Amino acid sequence: HACSDAGHPTTLGAADASLAMAQPELDQLRSIVQDSLGKHMYDNAIFFADKLVTMSNGADDDVFLLCQAYVFTKQHRRALHVLRKTGLAGSSARFCYLTAKCLAECQDWDEALDCLNQRALELATQAQELAGCDAGHVGLHSAMLLLKGSVYESLENGPLAARHYCDALRSEPLNYEAMNRLVCNHMLDASERAALLMELEARLGARHLGWIKLYYQCKLDPEVGSKLA
């Protein structure tokens, strides 16, 4: 199963033993992969990331990097194959999310929802707490809720989609995608929009983000939007 907690990759085989590298060489190879991704040289990134996974004996970060490169090139089945083969699909919050994202892109809706279960959400919360507060990132917990909402929307379950989009915003008010889907798909009635706006205003005000608070007011309160138009 895509979300199983299977063991980590086995050690290098005898044929690959000669490919093992010292840490400085591995770090250089990681830089090449990151630089290639930054320059949109995806085939280059995939080639070196694949070699990196072998040479580092399947280090978690390197497996994640290879799968990211596959996702950037829409090779979601290949990414899933790597995640399953290495047993990392359900090993941490970031791998749960990446696996679910690939499954959703492949329209394997039920498997995607399995990956976005309560355990995965708890792992995301724990990962954020360990990392500390960082205003420069959208939390993984919020991203998971957004993805879960999009899966429910694809399954034409509007109420559950709306609930998860709202939860995504409550988890991270700067999750604009969740806001946009709620508004553009007319998922909330007037009272629900007012209640959500009240929650977001307090959170955004505390973070001194007045401009985004005003933007959300315009999106969620038609009267404010008409006055400013």
C-alpha cells in the first residue's frame, strides 16, 4: 500500500559499492540537482538525483529530491514507484503529503484520502512544532488540508471539500488557494463567510498583515468589495 510504513532501503549491492561517495562529493551532487531544478533543467536533475539516491544508500532527503523532480515533470507514477520501493511513502509528514499529491494527480482518490488520514495530519502538526514558527512558510498541515479538500471536490463532495478548505485557512491564513476555491466555487453562505472572516481578521491583524486582511474582506464580504470598487 502506498501509505504503508515499510522499512528503509536496503544497503548498496556489491555492484554498486564502488559508487559510494564521501560526504563532500554527495553534497556537491545535491547542489547540482537543486541548481538544475532551479534552472528548470528537469532531465538533468532527474539523472543526477537518481544517481544520488544510489550513492547515498537511499538517504531520505535524496529520495525526496528525486521524487520532487519527477513531480515537477508530471511523472507521478514514477515518483510513486520510488516512494513505494524505498518504503518511505508513509514514513513522515512530507512523504505522506508527497505520496498523496501523486495519488491525487493520478486520480487515485481513495488512496489519496488514505494517505491524508488523521495520523498524517498529526505528523504534520508535530513537524511544524519541531521546526518552530516560521512566517515565511505555508505549514504542511494546511497544505494537507487543502489537498484533502481538493480530493473531496473532485469526488463532488462539496460540503467536505468546503470544510477542509476552511480548516486549511484556519491552520494557515495565508493559504490563498483555499480561500480562492471557497469563493470561486461559491461554497459558503453569507453567515459562513462572516464567521470565517471574523476568525481570519483576528489572525491576520495579530501578524500585521493588513493588506491581505483587506483583500479577504473584499472576497468574503460583498459589501466591503463594492465600497472599494
